[in-house]
Amino acid sequence: EKIEFKRETPIEIADRKSNFADFIIENKILLELKTKNFIDKKDYYQTQRYLENANLQLGIIINFQQEHLKPKRVVNPKFINATRKMQMHTNDTKKEINDSHRDSHSSDFEAFECNSGHSHRDVIYNSGEESAQQIKLRFDRLGIKTENIKYLGETDTDMVCATIKKNRPALAIIDSIQTATSQDVDSSFGGVGQIKAATAKLMEVAKKDNIPIIIVGHITKGGDIAGPKLLEHMVDTVLYFEGEKMSHYRMLRAVKNRFGNTNEVGIFEMTGDGLKEVANPSAAFLENKSDVSGSVLTCTLGGNRPFLVEVQALTNPTQFGNPMRKSSGFDLNRLNIIATIINQRTDIKCASHDIILNIAGGIKIQDPAADLAVALAIISSMKNKVLPKNLVALGELGLGGELRKISQIEKRLNEAKRLGLTNILSPENSKTLSEAIKNLIF
């Protein structure tokens, strides 16, 4: 016998629980009548949407202003004021992965982002690793205003997504994706399946509800994102926040950006008050330049932003059968190639010497324009001759010993001239490495 609902609305039908069997919340709600009779198709889908919105469990939002979260000691750090930072495009729908070393102070970067342009708008900070008290202590140390920052300590992705959709914040931060779990996957958190499922659900919320979401992820020992490579393809932007463990400088660089180019690099300094943007990287990296042999300046590009760095080399006749090669901040394979070029294409023989190379400031460079500076630093150390203070070396080395042209040389030259460095060695005045050495009169 067919049940007549008279003129009840879909909501009234849903509230009359005796007419409905148990429902399951997965991707969609499955709805059945106990009598195996179905209501009108239009009412069915309206009722389905009502149940979907009414029965999803929400996470517990904690306000950082609550009394029990106040720290026992008073911290009065200076307010963080960064005049320049990478454009995050938070007015558009987007999802980001910020992969970082835990010793790179990624938590300070997340706090920095909470305070950058969102202090008057709601931000949800979901952490599966730290408690609200721990995060509150960090925010107080950094001087972050927490009136509009809400804490959510859930690992269930369904609950996190439902809470984000309900509160509709201006920004949501997920720390970290390795602690997120999904009921759709039968495995422990941190697995490949869990990471893929959790990211897919967060991506759906970001697109449908137009809410920017930043996902924090761990990296492997090799420097790659921990988890499936598919994760990079799912998100809109991939940012790496990195730096040497003992250095107080950190670099934020983009390897993928659907909202712009990837030629932008942000340089920050770690201080007692948190991250501070380095407005003049060249002056910062050259502040303590050494006046000894084996030291050469070069101009590299951080995206479209030129800045000067010091290349340091130290050589010594080897005491073993095979010479030692060590490099910090520069590719070791490239260093071996440059050492071979010096040995074969010039009169200077370095095959029997240990070579140690360092990029001052604890930063990493991958710019081929630094090849000439590396070669001159090695030769300067072997000859024990100090190079001119105002010398800047620019050029890529070919296997034949020739100097090749480099990109955006005008920007590099202008940056060098801005700091009063007028002695420039480049492919424009030296065609080969041997010619560059003669110009310096080693």
C-alpha cells in the first residue's frame, strides 16, 4: 500500500524518522523507505540534500581567546611586518602544498601566512600534530592576532571538510596531510591511499565552495614530496620552504603555480620574533664577505629577482688516492664537471687536489651563471691569491672551456652596479675560461 504524505515538505518528511531506514554517508546519502515505496522524485532529491547538510558531523572549533588556552608566562614579541611576499592569490579558489623540512620552521611560516592579510577575516587552522595550547604559545611568541583564527584538531577528513563548508573561512590550513585520514580507505594514516583520498576531498571543497586551502606536507630525505606524485598534479600550487639547518635564512620557491609563473622566490630571515622578509638579499648575503683567497661574488636569480652571493672554495693537495669533493649549496656533480674543465682546458691542474665549495649564507643555487665564479674561486684558492673586492663573475662554462651567454644579464649587471661593483667578468669581455684567468693576472 502506497504511503500518502499529504502536503508535507521535504524537511518534514526527513524529520519523520520512523518512515526511513538507516542511511549511510559516503560520497552520497543512500535513502530508502521501510515500506519499499518511494516518494516523488523531486521530493526525494530535496530530502536527500537536506539530510546531507543536516547529518554531517562537524569538528569542534576552538577559539584561541579562551581562558584555558592562555599561556602561563607572558610573551611580548614584536609584531611581524613583511612589506613584500609571494603573491598567494587567496582571492581565488586554490589549493597549495607547502612542503618543508621540519627544521626549516614551517610552523612559523604557517603562522606568518595566518597573519598576512587575514587578520580581519576568519582562518581555520587544522592541526593533526599539535594541540591548541602549543599553537597558541607559538602565536603569542610571534605576536599573531588570534581573534579570527580558529583551531581545529581533527584528523578525519570528512569532519574537517564539513567544518570548513559550515564556517566558510577566508583561509583554511591543513597541517599536515600525512596525518589526515579518510573512512573510504582501509589503511593507516600517512599511506598513499589515505593521502590521495584526503587531498581529493579537500580539493572538492576548495573548488565547490571557493575556499583557499593550504596543505602542509612532509618531504623525503631526497627533498621530494612524501607521498604519491599524483598529489602535485591535484593541487594548484606547490611551494617549497627550505634552507640549511644551521642557517637563519629560508627560501620559499614555487615549482608549480597555476595562477602565475614559477620564477618567484621569497627570501626570509629567521629571528626570535619569527619570519621576516629580506628586502635586500644582496646586502644581507654580502654583509660578512671574507677578504681571503677562494672568495668570488656572483649574481644569481631568485625567480626574476637578482641578488649577489659569495662563492667560497678551499683546496688542498689530497692525502689519499682519490681527491675529495664536497659541496654545500651547489650541485656536487656540477662541481666535478667544473673541476675537470679547469684541469683539461687551462694550465692549472687540480686533479690531485681536494676541493671544498660553499655558498655563503646557507642558500642553494642552481643557476648555471655561477659556473665561472666557482671556477675562479677554486683557482684563487689553489694559487692563494685574493681576488678584487669589486669583482663579480658571471658565465656558464661549456665542456670546451668556453663561456656561454646567460639569461637576463642586464638585470644582474644592474644589481651589481647598484652595490658599487663595477669589475664584471662575463661572456661579453671574456670568451673562454683561460681568457678570464689572464684578465685577472693570476
